Amino acid sequence: MHLPETQPVDPEIQELVARQAKAWETADSNKVIADFADNCLFVVPGSKFKSKQEIQEAADSYFGNFTDIQVTIKRIIWKGSEGAIEWAWSEKDRETGQKSQAEDAIIFELEGSQIKYWREYIDKESNER
């Protein structure tokens, strides 16, 4: 099997991914949307958000329901203006106190230095076994 070659990950891309992880961990929706282009698309299973405002509203809603968010970046793959991230995610439900974990793969595309497209593929079941 031949896999496409990837470029070494640019430090600016590493910083962008780290900023996104930190923004979610600190429940800061302003920092979450700071890296997104005005004309962007953010997709998670079951939902699509088509603007920075929609992303911010969704993030604020999420932060109202969950706390103790931790993100562990496992891998970043980068080529041209497109990339992929693999990270582990954990959170605690504010109402029930129940903790959950997930493995998350993200495909993203930049326009200049801003995120134009972000799509998450979340696997909660692998951690439950």
C-alpha cells in the first residue's frame, strides 16, 4: 500500500492545533472561533455550523453542559493547506458528574492562516471496552 507523502508539520500548524485544544480545555469560545475564517464550516456528528457565530453558540452551549475538558494531541498530519489531527478527549457532564472519553480524528483545511473547514469523527466506543 502506498500512502501519500506528508510534509513535516509546520510549527505554525502545531501552534494552531495546540491553541484549539487549549481553547476547548479552558472553555473559551472566543479563542475557539479566533482561528476560524468568517466563511467556515464546522462539522461534528449530527451537526453542522456554518459561521463563526454558530460555532461560538454551539461551543457556549457545550461549555454550559460539560467541564473538566482535557485534550491530548496524538498526531498531526499536514500537506499543502489540508491536515488531519488525532486527539483524545475527556469531559465531565456538569449535571450528572459522569466522565466520558473519546478518540477524535479531525480533517481540517486552512484558507491562509485561518480554518475554513473542520470535521470531526468521534469514537466514544473504543474507550468503553
